[in-house]
Amino acid sequence: MTYVTPLFMRLRWRNAILPFLVVMLSASLAVPQTQSTTTPSGQTTTPTTQKPQVPEAGGPEGDTGPIAVPKKKTEDEPPPEKPAKVKNPEGLEDFSLRVNVPLVSVDVSVLTKDGQFIPGLKGGNFKVFEDGVEQKLTNFNQTTAPITAVLLVEFANTNYAFIGDMLRGSYSFLNMLKPEDWTAVVSYDMKPTILVDFTQDKRAVAGALNMLRIPGFSETNLFDALYDTIDRIDSIEGRKYIVLISSGRDTFSKLTYDKILAKLKNTQNITIYAVSTGEAAREWYDSHGAMGSITRLDYLQADNQMNTFAKMTGGQAFHPRFEAEFPEIFQQIGNDIRNEYVLSYHPTNTKQDGTYRKLKVELVGPDGSPLKVTDQHNKNVKYQVVARDGYKAKQVVE
């Protein structure tokens, strides 16, 4: 029988419990330990484990802690600074004004009974009335400038007396041209034909006139030719002139007389000088009983149309009977279109309604009475004021 001494028993017990102690010690190290502190008064306090600080806005709990949600700003952001207001100088009021008033210009010729231009007039000598209401002039000047003109001639197979007058008038027009003038030549019968475009070469103009020898058609479509010519030159800047040499008769135009008059009302910068042809031949046929009443009425209507074209646009109409009159007529036309008074004003009627406004120009003296013009012998001189009858106001499209 074997006996175990107490020493061996203690060794066996120690060997058996030692692994258990190691395991327990390891487990105790894994658990957070709290430290106790002793206050000066002898009390023992055990601090608590601090939790992570939650943001001010709070938030839901996540696996690794609370989820921070940014807190909305309670204070409003300051508004952007306004730009500094520009101050007007002292004594200047604060106001805003926008004016859209059209400017009307009227070309005026003052001529003696012999067709001589009367120079030297002042702005105070002119009064302009629009629809009977006097207008205040804002600008006045006398112009002497080169001309831009179209020579529009009737070249139809009617009667050589008409063609002869047309050629005499055309060559008289050529002789009064100056080197700085711009001229185009257009002939018409059934339709208009441009013989030479705008040029300052008088030889080119003479060459175009030399082509007018053998006419073709007998139709004289004046309205179509005049309308087409106005359309072609309307876009050219500045003053334009049409020197119309024609019998005034229209036989087969597509356009009517009313339409050509409406076209003239809408055109402000084109002046027509009309010269009739065949006056001597007409009188000869009428005196010999070769012209019936219908034909006579037809030519009277033609003369009236030529007068209307000139008067509406501020030009003049001439009805020469003798060959010697043609050079004088075209010399007068040259003087008229090179020497004019230009009057400008802002109309009191500011409506842009497309209506036709009637114009009237008068000459007055310093005392407001009608102006008296005298010659070198101190004799009164009769004169006439030549200006367009009116104009059509602009039409505003809404």
C-alpha cells in the first residue's frame, strides 16, 4: 500500500489549479476595469465609462456609434449688398425720358415766274403747316449739291413727233449735267428697259440716247414703268430725281392710276419733273379736225397725270410746244434741283398711324405778313413756292 505525503498532494493541487488561474486571469484582462479614486474626504468614487459625444443635431445609432446629422443653420445668411446708387449732380432732378418723334424734311424751291431760283432767304421767312397746324422748324439750310437722277423716257411706236420731242428733251438734259452728277437712263413702251445704269460718264449717257432710233411696240405703259423706277431707286440714300419725258398716256399697264398715286404718297425722297411731248403735233391735229373728242379727252387726262406726279412729289410739270423751249426748261430743272431750301421739323402730331399729312409752305416777312420780293429796280417780283403736297406717316406694327 502506497502512501502519499502531504507535499506531493500540494504539488498535484497546484499543478491542477494553475491552468485554471491562467484562464481566469486572461478573461479578467479582457473586461474593462474601473479605477477608484480616493477623495481628500476619504470617500471612494468610481468613475463611469464615458460614451462617445453625440453631435448637437443628434442622429440614429449605427454599428460603430451614432450617425452625425449636420444641424441646420438657424441664422439667415445676410443678403447680398446692393450696388451703390449713382447720384446726380446737385441741382439735377431724377427723371428718365425716352422720346421717339420722327423728323420730317421738306425740300422747298422758291422761283420767280421765269423759273429763276431766289436765294438768300432765312429760316424765319418760312412757315410750314401740317394739316393746318403750324410746325416749329428745327433745322434750315440751303443746299447746292450734285444730283442723282433717272431719265425716264417714252419710246414707243406712236408718232415720230413725240419721239422727236423726247430726243430733244433728252439731249437738253444731257447738256445740263455736270461731271459730279450720277445719271441712269430708262426707256419704256410695253415694259421698262435700263439703257445705262447710274454713271458719271456723259459719253455713256449719250450712247444710250443714240440707241433710241427705231421703236418697237406702240403700247405706252407709263404706270408700270414709273412704279418700277421708283422701286429701284427708293433704297438709294439721299435725294433722288426722276426726269420723266413722256406724252403722259398709259395704254396697257397692269397697275392702276390709284396704285401709282399711293406709291407716290409713300415715297418721300423722290422728286419728279415731268416734261410732255407732242404738244405741237396735238394742236396741229386738233386744229385740222383730225383729233376726235375721245382722243382729245385722253390727252387732257395725260396732261393732268403729269401735273399730278410732279406736284405730289415737289417737282414741276412742263408742256413745251416749240423746240427752243427744251433747253430753257432743262436749264431751269438743273437750277431747281441743285439749289433748294431744306426745312426740318418734328411734327406736333406724334401718332405713327400711317395717315397722309397735308403740307403747306408759306413765305412771311419780319412782321408776319406775306413776304415781298423785289428786283434790282425795286419792283415787286411774283414768285411761287414749290414743295410736295404732303407725306405719309410711318405705320407702327404691333
